[in-house]
Amino acid sequence: MNHCAAVLALAAVALPGIANAGWTKTYVVEWNEPAMYYGAKDGVIDPGTDCPAGTNPEIDWIKVLVDAGYTEEEAKWLRNPANPTRSPVHGQNQMAFRGKDRANVYVHPTSTPDPGLVGVSGTIGEGIDLDGNRKNGFTSPTGEKGIDNEFYRTVGCWKTYRGPPRLSSGALQFNDSMRNGGWTTVIVVAGKGDDPLNDKDVTVGFFVSADKMVKDGNGNIARDYTFSIKPDEKYEAIFPAQSKNGVITSTKPVTGMLREPAYWRDLELLRAQVRFEMKADGSLTGYVGGYRPWKDVYTGWVNARGPVIESLTWVQLPGVYYALQRNADYSPSGPKGEKTHISYALRVDALPAFVMTPDSAQQVASVQSYRSQAVPEPQRTMAAIPSIRVVDGIVIDPKSKMQAGPTAVILPPKNLANAGN
């Protein structure tokens, strides 16, 4: 829909059965990433207040494989570029089989001892105080106590996630996908008072849109374009809130799911809350926080091709599993239950936009659920790259004569083994 249509929509009569709010502000998310406080002066792997020793160091995979029971000759051959089972795109599948009795460590991470993961040791962190306890968690960059973000504590020294805002490799990769049309998230903020900056009755809604964002001449997302809400069975979250001096904060935690900028799509949050600031230039910036199931997060990395994630990002995935389990801080069944969830915060920047009802008939004037209008969609695969077949963290190539596995023959004939030397 063009600008003229959006202007006409402003004058449209409200749909029956939908109460107009006292005021409404609508936005499109132009950037979102896990809230990771960056404590270095520059560089990604360099030491800082967040990670005094820098990021997790590059891994000696020959040593890792030897420690797992492979001979040194086998380990060197597995890492040799001349090895036909080592793909420059998909990595070395045999790396998965380094657990006890050659178990696949991606799906059975406890089959190997915890190899360790360097986590954040700094005291500053971004996010929201989810549990109301100011004595635990991090201190925000502005001095607020009790910030709950154990996901950041766990992976904040992983080079994929570390960097200044908008500059970590993970954030760049997935936001580029979003900004180039991969998906669109819109936000509707509505209140019942006369002053948007100070209103005790505010509602914040997150929805998806099938309309792609538009870039300006500098490659930035353009303001004031029009997006229609696409009803979705999963990606919707509605937060009761209030505003004070332009800062919107939740008044009650909720359960919701957002579209995640990551290898996996689903950001499922329990006891979720928001904290946003309405900026003078019309933009919205802040955080969505909550507790997310950490095993699903781990599975996302596995499905993104375990050997590739490990080799390119300098971690051992079993170490990530152990660290997530160790730092998990919430149990849906109560304080004594298993900690199946970990506190998390998503940093969000949004620009003013025209957000229309699903039928594009008028601009939204309130926050409501559209799930009942969603058209059922085919079950999405958990694979991070749908065009390839990933099973248990490794790429299956049915045409390959040599398949990885616990009983795979590692060493080839001598003439082939010497080809890469």
C-alpha cells in the first residue's frame, strides 16, 4: 500500500467490535538482536570488562579428536582438506562422533565431559529485571540493579555474539536477512489516556507482516511506510503496560512468541516483559525480555550444522549445552523444579510506520489478538537451511560413498591420505 492509501486509511471508520484507543503509535522493527553488553574498546576477540580474557579461543581440533579416542593419524586425516569426507561447505561430519563409544555429541552432549565455555564475568548487562529481585543478575549500563539475562552470561564471550550494538557477526547476518525481506515485525502501542508519554493503561502488541521493508538511498530502513498485519498462529505477543515520562514498562508478565533473528525462528518467552522508550524523533527503542527454553536454543545450533558452527565460531557445542544448563534460572513448575528456561533479552529498534488491519481496510487503532484469523500453515522444519537435509547436526549426502558414523572407517588408502601433504 502506498502513502496516499495510508493517509486515506487514517480517516477510515473503525471496524465494528473494535474499540478505538485514546492514542495509538505504530512501528516497524528495523533492527533486533540479543542484548549483549560489549565491554571492550574495539575488536571482537579482544579483552574487555565483559570478557577479561577475550572471547573463547580458537580450538585445536586435532587435540580434541585425540582426547576423544581417535589416533593422531586419524585426527589429522579428519582435519585434512584432502579428505573427501570433509566438505568445505558442510564441514567434517565425523567430528560429531567423539562421545563415549563414539556417540554423537550434538544429540548426546553429556556423552563427553564438559569441555568448558568461557562466559561473561563482568557485572554490567542489558535487559529487564524479570523476577523483581534487585540483589541478583546484572547492573544495567544506566545503573539499574537486578537485570536478568543469563543467556548473555552464557554466550556473551562467544565471538558470534560479541561486538558493539549492530556489529556482532550474528546480528549482522540475521538482520540483513530480515531487512532484505526475510520477515517483518510490526509493533502497535495503544493507550487510553490523553498523554502517550504518561498513561497508566497501555497495551503493546507484536505482530508479523507479509509486507517487506523499504530501504532509502543510504541502505537504511525508510520511515513511514505501510504494513498490514498478517495473522499468525505463533508469532504474536501482547503486553499490558504503562508509560511514564515516555518510558513504557510492563505491568504484568505474559507468555508470547516473537520471530527470532537467529538460526531458529521461534523466540518463545515465559513471564515476558517489555521496556521501551518513545524517542523524540518518533522511534521506539528498548527490550523484550523473558525466560526461554534453553534446550530449543541448543537444538537450533545443532540443526545449523554442528561441525560448521563449531569450526567457524570457536566453540564445542557440548560446552554450550553444559553452560546453558548450568546458567538456566527458571522452572515453570516452581522454584524446586528443573530449570528448563533461561533469562533472555532482545534489543529492539523500531521506526514509525503505518500499520493496517489484516484486510488493509484501515489503520489499526487498538491492540488485539489476530490468532483466530490465522490460516494454518505447513509445519516448518527445524533445519536452519531447508534446502539441505540435516540429521542430528550433520549434513546427509545420500550420494556420498563414505558416511560418518560411530563405526566409520577413518583412514583411507595410503596414496589418498598422502595426496594433501
